[in-house]
Amino acid sequence: MGRQKVQLSLQTGSLVVGFMVWVLLSSLMPNIREDIALTNSQVSLVTAIPVILGSLLRVPIGFYTNRFGARTIFIISFLALLFPVFFISIADSLSDLIIGGLFLGIGGATFSIGVTSLPKYYPKEKHGLVNGIYGAGNIGTAISTFAAPILAASLGWVTTVRIYLVLLLVFAVVNFILGDRTEKKVHVSMISQIKSVYRNQTLWFLSIFYFLTFGSFVAFTIYLPNFLVNHFGLDPVDAGLRTAGFIALATFLRPVGGWLGDKFNPFMILMLVFLGLTFSGVLLSFSPTIQLYTIGTLTVALCAGIGNGTVFKLVPLYFAKQAGIVNGIVSAMGGLGGFFPPLVLTTVFSLTGHYAIGFMALSEFALVSFVLVVWMYYQDKLSLESKLIESTAQGMMVTNKDGVIQKVNPAFSRVTGYSLEEVIGKRPNMLQSGHHNKTFYEAMWSNIQQEGYWQGEIWNKRKNGEVYPELLTISEVRNDVGEVKNYVGFFSDITDSKIKNINIVKES
């Protein structure tokens, strides 16, 4: 139990540091622009650049976390981040910022480490909450957004950036000391894992959902500081505070989303999330005042936070054996979801003079995601019903209202010897043994028509000609207007019970 808590705390703290570094450029951009001349388009590019590597690296980092453990990958990541952080501190041009920013993406890629590692320490019914708590490490973006401009105002942005070097070294050492050396490792090739999941539509649906929920979180995180300064005329510190509030709300709601996914149907939670994002996209499209704009962005934070936690409840639920690679793919799509919106918004504004079209795109994408979740919800119900039918020990046969066989389960084949292909389209009388006369069957169907069901003992014949007794129940299935649409029969072979009764009679 102690190891669980230590690893959850350590890895969550490490994610905080990784995300603090990841948004370093967007947090300090108003200060950096005072020394390095950048256009609005260049600012959008520089602040979005860290998202690229932060997204693409999530796939291999998730995979190698499964192979080498969280301790090793966190240490390597923090040491690798020392170069871009120092390089940014000596940057004096757009190209320097792009190069340094690209490698800052390693900080964002660390997300794949914990979501792959931590579920190994907890039972499935807690995976949503645990991944939600770990995901709350997103608060690192709020810490940088809030603290970095304040430090830069008194120390200068160069010194502020170099403070992060100390933070990275400290956490590399902490992971070396406290990281779990005995974490369970998975030694499966990346190619074989990709082959086992890439055709699974659930993987790509979850990727779309996370593309929207986490993408909107990242996009607003890197977009808000400069937008609030340029569009509403706020000073950098005030803009940083407001952005930090957005990040904090989304971050603290992430564990709530995971917990809700544990307690309730996660698809229902996602339906509400995407309806909320649809509403906020429409509101932001027509927000002339900062008050309405604040309502729209806080709605995005609410929905993104809960949605992020809920999606990562579903990932280990569907892909327990391929957690590393799937966590990497889904989280990579989420990161890419944060790369495009700032660039799109900037382009739209330069062409039209406002952001309405960009925010409407968010609304429409959320509405499409809502439709996909509804479809998955009903597919999941059908899949569950199918599995229940197939796993039941009783034989089952479904006919249409005319008595033509539509479906049977595996137990039917085990009892009768007939395969699915041999009985579909035929009538149940193929099983009659000749043991019962016409009057018996007429009475049976008369009871079904009057009472809606019949239950009793009947002798039928297997494919090999053997006659056997079974306990049979036949029920009507009616639609909403009361019309009979199907008949369902459930039966159990009671041969053994008959033999026992015969033996008891003989012994007595």
C-alpha cells in the first residue's frame, strides 16, 4: 500500500514539473517579446511548437515505460530537458525559440509515463480515479502561467528560465532515489502491439475524444495569455492569473472525471461533456465582453477537465494488455489537439478580423463527438447483451414471429449438436423427437398466445439422433405497440436429473 502512495505522489509531482517546463514559452511570451521582436503569427507558431514533440513522443514514451519502468523514463526525460531550457535562456531570435521550444515537448510527453505505470499498482475499479489524480499534474501549466511572469517581472525572463534547470535536476535525483526499481515490465515489441490495436475502432474514437478534451485544454492554455493581452488589453500578470484559473479548474476536475467514470457509465459522462463544449463554442463565437468570454472559457475548463479524466478511465478498461502503446497514441492525439487551434484561430483572425469561425469549429467538432459517444454507448450495450447471451449455460433460440430461427447461442450447439449455420432460417420442429403428439404442441402454443409464455418438460432430438429430455421456456417478445416480433426459447438438458431419479426409484 505504501508503494502505491509513494509512486502516485512521485509520478504526479514529476508530471507537474514536466508540464511546468512544457508551457515555459507561452507563459513568458509577453516578456520575451520585449527583447525579441515577433509578429502575432510567429508568437502562435512558437507557443504551439512544443506541442508537436510533446505529442509525437508520447507513443514511444508510453511503450518504453512499459518496458523499462517509470523511474528510468522520468530520469531520462528530465535530463534531456536540460538542453532546451538552457538554450532558450540564451535565445535571441525566432529560430532559437523554435528549436528550444520543439525539445520542450519532452515535458509534455511525460504524461504517457504515469498513465501507463500507475494502473499496475491499483485494481481496475480505481483506474479512473488514479489516472485522474495523476492527470491533475496538469496543474504544472497553471503554476508556470501564474508564477513565471511574476518572477520575470522581478528577475528577468532569462533568470526565470534558468531556475527551471535546478527544478529538473532536483526531480531527476528524486526519481533516482524514490522511483520503483521493481515495477512490472512488459517485454513485447512495439510493432506487435501496434498491429494488435491499430484496427480497433475504439482506439480511434477515444483518440478523437481526447483530441478534443485535452486539445482544448492545451490550446486555451497556450492561447489565452497573449489573447487576453492583445484582445482585451490586460497586463501580462493579470492575463497569467486568469489563465492559471482556467488551468486550475480544468486540472482539479480531472480526478473528478476519473471518479465519475468509475462510479457511473463513462459514456454518459462524455455525452454531457461534449454537449457542454458545444455550448461553450457557440458562446465564445459571439462574446463581445470579457464577462461572457470568461463564462465560455470556464465552461471549456469544466468540460475539458472532466472529459480528460473520463477518457483515461476507458483506455485501461478496453486495452489492459496494450496499455503502453494505446496510452501513447491517445495522449499523442490529445497533444496534437492543442497544436492546431491556436494557429487556426490566428489565421482566421488575420483573414476575417474576428475569431467566431474558429470557435464555431470547436462547437461543431464537439457535436460530432457527442454523436459518436451516443453510438458507442448503444454499441456497448449491444455487445454486453451479446456476451451475456453467448456465455449463458442455457441453450437459447430466437425465432421471428413466423417461427423461423434467427439466432442461437453456443450452448444451443453444445446441447443439440447443430451449428448456427445449420439451423438459421429453419424451424424449431427440426428438433422434434416424435415423443409428443399434435395435441401437446397445440396446447403449448395456445398457452403462449394466452399467457405470453410456456414452461415445461419436452423431449427433443439431437443431431446424432439421440432423444433427450429438456426443461424449456418459450416467451413472446413484443414491441412498444404490443405486436409480437419474436419468440425466445431457453432450455436446459435434464438427462442427468432423469437418470438420478430412475436410480432413486430402483434403490427404493
